[in-house]
Amino acid sequence: MCKSDAIPTWLMGIWLLAIFGCGGNDQKARLDQLYPDRQPVIPVSGTVLIDGQPGKELFLRLVPADDKEPSPVNPQTFTDAEGRFSFMTYLEDDGVPSGKYNLLVEKLQNQGASFWTGPDGLKNLYNHVDQPAERLEVKEPLRNLEIKLELVGKSAKRAPKYGVSRLGDR
């Protein structure tokens, strides 16, 4: 999220689920109305390890390889307590459109029930588009990805201009 007033995609997904429920064809019609140019998505999931330990409560986003900075509509997710993740674009855990991506990872601070904020607890090592945590190509389902990050012995980097300053409650 590069703007604090932008609605995160995952928050929009939760809102859509609350409104549309499990409406089957009605849900598809409503999504078609909200996202007329919606692309098909492919499941992308796995785990993140930091120095060999589960990377819990990390914010992950996939930025198209040609983009110079993230946008609020990039596929994104949070890891759980075991470091597991599953990306969403339109609805929770739906996946991502096919393409080449830079994976950015940040460890944010929970500031109560309303939002998450920086600074990045991963020393800004993995939140730069030009030096991402990983480069991924999504052509088919990617399940059980293992993203290994290292912090021990690494010096912090300067935060990118688009680093998270505030992220709405998930």
C-alpha cells in the first residue's frame, strides 16, 4: 500500500464476501460488474521461513515485473503463525493472474484492531521492487512454494518510497 487512504485489495475481498456471501452465479455477476476486466487467477501458496523459522504475520505482495512500484491492486496476503500464505487478487485465496512478478515481503507492526504499520521489521531487505525477495513466473498453480529469507548478519536498507506506512485491518 503506497497510500494510507487506499483500500487494500484483501479488505475489498472480505467486503465482497460479506456482501455477496456464497451466491454462486450471483457472486460471479457482481464480480463481473465490479471488475469487468477481471483476469483469470491461478492459485499461489506456500510458506516463508526467516533464518529457518516460520515467518509469521508477514505482508506479501506480488508486483508485476515491469512495474516500478506496487499498487493497491497487486495480489497480496499475510502469512499465518506457521508462515503459510495463499495469495488473493479479487477474493480471499483466489490466486493471481498469470505473469512474471517480483515478490515483496514486509514485517509490519500491529497497531490494534484497526491497522498495521511500518517500519519494516525485516530491515527493508525484501520490500524493494528492484531487489525483491523472489522473482516468480505464474503460468500454472504454484503450491508449496518455500520462500527462504535471511536476516542474521545482514545490514538494514533504506525504506523504499512506497513502503507501507499504514495498512487497514485484515
